Amino acid sequence: MKTNRIAKGLVALSAALALTACGTSLGSIADVGATTSSGTTSSAVATTATDGSYTIHAQADDVDYDASTAKTIALGSGNVEITEPGTYILTGTLSNGQVIVNSSAEGKVRIVLSNASITNSSGAAIDVRAADEVVVVLAEGTSNSLTDGSGYDTSGEDAADAALFSMADLTIGGTGSLIVTGNTADGIASKDGLVILGGTITVKAADDGIRGKDYLVIQDGTLDVTSAQDGLKSTNETDAQYGDIVISGGTVTVNAGDDGAHAEGDLAITGGTVTIAKSSEGLEGHTITIAGGSTSVTSSDDGVNASSGTGSTSGGGGGGGGGGGMADDGSSLLISGGTLTVNASGDGLDSNGSITISGGTTTVAGPTGNGNGSLDSNAGITYTGGTLIAAGSAGMAEAPDSGNYVQANVSAPAGATIEVRSGDTVIATYTTIKAVANVVVASDHIVSGQSYTVTVNGSTTATVTAGQATGGGMGGGPRG
């Protein structure tokens, strides 16, 4: 079974984000904000995975460069080929051609886009065929664009399939802006690791928006991704060490035709602002960790889905109030900090393994149909801290296994105010955005075994005992 890599270092995160001399662990990325003489911002990045199983390629000074020693290339007609390490400043317009990187020597190839516009009607705009490592720097105060063609052949094993494509480790940073249009497949793709340190990056893609094979790490920047398929993706499913997505800072907005962020391995959000404005499933990975930042998910199916992709449809477990009916596949959803808001038409929080909530503020507007639930786990829900409000249908409603929570069946239309009260004291308030038949509230202010009233628009609708589930009558079943 796959190891819980990210989870190991994030369950008890808190002070562990401090920067050390040798860097931080995957998912514990800090910005030291050192400004260099070239006007770029140097940021410290993760150097290893939490269990030490692999090394993150990006370095603190990757986006730093000395313009006086760089080679400047004025784009015009025809392809540009870079065959050795060094720093190359690209400026001007290439209306039908591409920049090819084919470097066999050890060392970074640093491409500085300085008011550069590259369009290629028959392939990638930038095609990294071979390199030790490539860094794309968005020069301060500049606007840049990369556009590929429509319908070119991407069928070969190593064929370019993105407007910005790299066979090597790829880092993107700087303070300028970049518009990437992927007309055939992806917008930005690396068949190795991909780290984004900064910049204002807009991606529109016919397939996936931003894809890293081994890992996708977003430390900073402003990203706006529109994609026909997955918005953010990490695709390595053959090596259990890899396939991770980590977002530790910046502002990320995704409008996706399929998953908002899909990791074949693990997915962690430890900081920044993440908005999955449109998706089929919002966040998907084997282990999903929410440890900081502000995350908002809107999905037509599951909002947050922890799954190995190999779950059985038999067996069962699950928490109180009608928990899951599938076997535990070892996946997990861990919420220890930050703010998470989910608006899902399918399951709100869904794990084919376990759900653990130990901190943060989580609000789930779950489904109206009884075939899904606001909370859905196959191995139970553990609540030990933080605030949870989950409201949705009652047919498959689930609650934590035990602890400081209340669950009640209610009848509340959209726009109604639901309150949990202890006498005259209001413990929690929630304004519905769609019809609600069941609500779960977990809070440090709720005491297991005590009695609470649940009101809808001021009228008492239920009196419940904390720690006792009041779920639907449909029981378990294949879900998720």
C-alpha cells in the first residue's frame, strides 16, 4: 500500500514551517523574500519530501540572474535553439516558430521572458527536449505570452503536448506576467517536477491546465487556470514516491471541466488562497491535507475526494449515521488548519479511507439528493478540534465516530438560518445556500452528552444529544 508521505509531516504542522539551513519539507514551504540586484525575488523552497524519499529540484536563487552576463535574443522569424546551459533573455515577437531547448550538459538553462510573445502553429511554443533543469523567469514589469497550435501530433511517448512543455525539471518564477494558451492539449506541462515560485500566470488549455509528472509545487504567484479537463495535475502513478501536489502560497483560481486539482499521489494545501470555482471533483488525491490557507471548492460531483482509485465496492465501515459502504482503501483526508469551504452536488468531504479533523474551519454545503452525503468515509470520521459545519441531504448522512458534535435532521430551504443553541447561547450559525435535510456541527464549544436545540429561522426543529448520530435511513453503499 502506498505510504502516507505528505501526511507524515503535516498532521502536526504548526511551528514546523520554520526555515532551516537545508530547506524545508514538501508542503512546508516558506518565502524569505530576499530581493536581488536584478530586481527579482528569491524565495526559499522545499528541498525534500517529508519522508526524504526524493529531492525537490528548485533552489532559492533560481530566478536570480545578471542581465549583463546573459545572452539576449531578439525574437523574429524562425526557431530559436538553445543547446547549452546559461541565461538567455528573450524579447520581441516570434509569430510562427518555437524556442527549442536541447542541452545535454549539466547545468541550468534559464530563459528570461522580457516582453516576449511566442506563437507556434504546429507545436509547442517552448519545447524543452533535453536539459539538466530549466528555469523560466518572468522579468519584472513585462507581459509575455506563449501559444501553441491546434491539432498537432502529441501521440509519441515524449512528444510535446503543451504550449510550454518540458522533458526536464521546470521552475517558473519572477514578477512579470505570462499568458499561456494550450490549443491542442495542456497549457504548461513537465514530464519531471514542476515548481512555481511566482509571477502572474494565466492558463487556458484544451486539456489539462498545469501538469507536473513527479510533483507540482506552487509556492507563490497569481495563477488563473481554465481547462477543459483537470486544472492542476500531477500524474506519476507508477512510482509510489511521486505524483504529489503542494500549494503553500499565492493565489490560485481554477475553472476546470474535470478535477480542479488531481494528484495521483498526495495533495496538500498549507497556505495561500485556492479557489476551485468550477469542477467535476474539486480536490482529489490519495492523502489530502488541508493545513492552512483559505480554500474554496465548487463541484458538480465530490468536493474533496481522498481515494487510491482502487477501492472495493464491498466491505464496510464508516462512521455514525449511515457511514460508508465500501472497504477502506488506505486513503485519508486530514484537516488541521486553514479555512475550507465546499459547495458540492456530490459528496462534500469524501474519503475511501478515513477523515480526520483536528483544526481549522470547515464549512460544507453538501448535496440535495439522498444518493450522496455532506460527509462520506469508509473508515470513519475522527474529530478532535476546529469547527465543522456540514449541511445537506439526510439519506446517507454521516457524522464523526464520537466527540463534540451534534447531528440533526432538519427541513430548511435555501437562505434559511440554522442555529445550534445551548439554552440561550448560540453555539453555531449557518445560512443555507440550498435546501438542507441534515446538519452536522462539530465544535470545541459542544460537550459530548449534553443536550442542544437546533433551530431553523428561529423555530426549534430538533433537540439532540451531542455525540449521538441522527443520520438517514439508506445505510451504506458504493459511493465515491
